[in-house]
Amino acid sequence: MNPPILSGLAKSILLARISLSVAFKLMLTYPNLKALRKTKQEVRLLRDHYSQRTKINKVARVNKKVFISPNLQSWPSNHFHRNFLNIAKKHSGQSVELAEDIRLVLLAITKSCQMNCEHCYEAGNLNKQESLSLDDLKNVLRKLQDYSIPHFQLGGGEPMMRFDDLIALLNSADKSISDFWITTSGMSLNDEKALQLKKAGLTGVAVSLDHFDKEKHNAFRRHKNAFDWAKEAIESANRVGLATSLNICVTKEFCSPDNLMQFAELAKKWGVAFIQILEARKAGNYADKDVELSADQHKIVEEFYFKLNQQKEFKKYPIAHYYSFRQRTSGCTAAGMRYLYVDTDGYVNTCPFCRGKGDHVLQADLNVSIQKLREQGCIKYKLGK
């Protein structure tokens, strides 16, 4: 199965349609020419700021939806325009609450997991008693959706370990406000469950795969079925029309041009839309270990990232996203800038790695909580815009 990738003229036509839809929505909502001009200028500045050397010459189209990133809302949808409307709202002289400016929430819904992955940032919390009931999770989600946050990643632990609750949570959500993805090892994600998830309103599935070699991935995940689960999950998600991504943690041992290209070949063969490149960080099982990539290794991953997204011979390959590169060049958008992490106890955090723990979502004013996170900042990168 080929990845659902569009490039060249087809991509240009789609992006033109998206731009026109954004312009039309802005003019209908805020018919103030001065505000619209300022909005256009700010959008261009933000695009330039976050696209340093990283122009991506393709988009993904799955089930009649267009995806630029697995961490951005799909088009067409009511909530695709949310980020642009907030900018226009500010330039029209209206205030935008901090929580309204959040574009992505990673909501950890369970402590349970069948694996004990080498790099797991949740290692100290796995398989303890759950703190949040299904009703708690619904209330957390409802409060976050009250601010029209357009994109949620539901993780854990392993979210498939609470499958019935996951379905109930998705059914309770307002899908006209937000897209929903799960981040999973792939455990038990077969055709039947993938279809149930889609019917409940799931948009996409991000499956963790840390090596193209079956035995090495299983060893990294410390589970004999890890590779087979990941493969079945991607195949099932593709069959029912869910968008798919493979998330890889690039370690020092893995980091080579040949390994990265072999991983891309596997991702292409499996028909995924995206590859999300993550770096090992000193958290969880890696807290006291020398795991972070060197400057030379950063260059290796960056060259792979540019090659896959920009060179014509790779136009049918999955779209790569490399967030550490953006953090190094453009600043970190976590810590309540544009992104929130809500842990398995219901507390907001700066991110899964920095773990600057803040207030409980259900016990505090979310805007006050976000301001506190911004003041804490990121321990590794400067904050972005």
C-alpha cells in the first residue's frame, strides 16, 4: 500500500483551496480590512519563523481529509480555522484567553501498559492504580474543549488498555471542535477495534516503532509481540480510513543515514502518512543516562528530514516531522505556549519530558495554570511564539 501523499500540482491546488477557505472564513467572521491585513502579516511571519529551511513539498489525504501534520487539525473541518481566527480576533481588538491559544493537548488517559520500553518517560508511573475515572476524563476533556482546543492526542501508558473507556471518551467528545488521535504501541489494535474507534470519532493513529528490524524493536520495547502489534495496528487503521503515523525515538545507537532510510522504506511499504522523529531525552528510564544525540547526529537526522520532504525522488514517501529541530531553531511551543501535557493524574505539565507539574485541570482556572507553566518555561529550549 502506497502512502496517501500528494505533491506537485495536486498539492499546490489543495493548498490554494485551503488558503481560500481560510480567507473566506476570516472575512465572514471579522470583516475588518485593517485587522485582516495584520492577520495576514502575522500568519506570514509565523510561517517564516517556523519554516526555517523546512519547507515540506507534500501533504497527506486520507478519507477525504487533508493533513499537513499529525499534530494539526485536518481540513476541511470547522476547527481547522481556529488558529487563524484567534489571530484575527486579537487584531480586531478582542481578547483571546491563554487557553484558547492552545493548539494541541496530549492527554494521558491511563497508567497501564503491557510493555516496559527502554526509553519510556512514564516508567515511574506505569501500572499503578488509576487516578482518573471515566467520568473524570470526560470532565477534563469537556473543560479543555470549552476553550475550543482543536487537536487532542490521547496517550498513556497504553490507551488501548482502557479501550472501553477510550470509546466512551471519544463518544462524549465534540468532534466539531477537535480532531482526536491516539498514540499507541499498537497493542490489540485490529480491524474490529480500528473501526470502532473510527465510528466513535477518532481521526488518526500514531504508532510507536523504534526500529525497522523486528527483533531489535521487540528488544527495545521489551515485548516479544511489539513489532507485530505495530504492523497490525497500521494495517488496520489504514484499512478503515484512519490517518496513520509512525513515531520513532532515534537513539545514539540507531542514528545513521542507512538506518533512517531503511526505516523510511518500511514506513512507505506500510502505507503510513507521517513519520514523527523524536529524540531520546533524559526522562523516565533514561533519566540518569547519557542518551541525547550529539551535534553530528543532529545533522544526520536533519539531512534525512530535508531529503524525505524536499527531494523529488522521495515525493511518494511519508511526510517527516522532526520537532527537536524546530525546537532548536524556532523555540519550544510547549509549557502552555501552544501545547499542553495533561498527565495520568489530571495535572497540567510543561511537557512529558520537562515535567514541570502545574495545577489539576479540574481544580484550577486553566488560564491561570497556563500562565504558571509559561513562567516555568522549558528546561532545554527557549520558548517559541
